[in-house]
Amino acid sequence: VQLQASGGGLVQAGESLRLSCAASGIIFSINTVGWYRQAPGKQRELVAVIRSAGSTNVADSVKGRFTISRDDAKNTVYLQMNSLKPEDTAVYYCNADHWEGGTRYNYWGQGTLVTVSS
């Protein structure tokens, strides 16, 4: 199983980025997939989540600016980030989680760095 996160980079405040998380070995549509971020010196936090049925939630800190979506044909989950702020600077990770037969399966991607300059 591999989750490949990409799309990070250096942008100025107010600009946009789209992160991608491509999966191999699992099917995203049966998983709850989340984007998390970890800023230097801070704990990892949940940014957005999309469930197997397609419902989504985003953290209050990014509400109205970030959108999570899924392309089942590409087995990829996206995080569209608009109106970026310096406080969005962090390493962003994707995570896939599901239960099957009483066993939890949980996988992490390698992270992609987003840096927002003021």
C-alpha cells in the first residue's frame, strides 16, 4: 500500500495550491481519507476529511478556503487550498482509514511541504 502526496510548494499569501494524494494497493472510495498538517513545533492536526459515501468536513481554520474532493477513477484525493495564509505553512499528509472484518487499516502518505510567504 502506498499513498503518494504531491503538489506542495512555495507560494505567496492569497495564492492557491492543489494537493494530490494518489493511492496504490487500496481503494480510496471505501476509506475515510483525511488531509492532516503539521507545522514546526506543533502537533499534527486534521484539516479535511472525505468519507466513503462522499461527505466531507473541514477544520474551522480553513473553512471557506480549503475543499477536499475525490476522483474515484483516478483513485486520488485532492485538497484545493485557496487564499493561503502564512499560518497554513506546514507539511501536509494524507491518511486513509477503514475497518474490515474487525481489523483497522490505517495508512499515511509521506507528506508534502507547503510554505506560504507573507
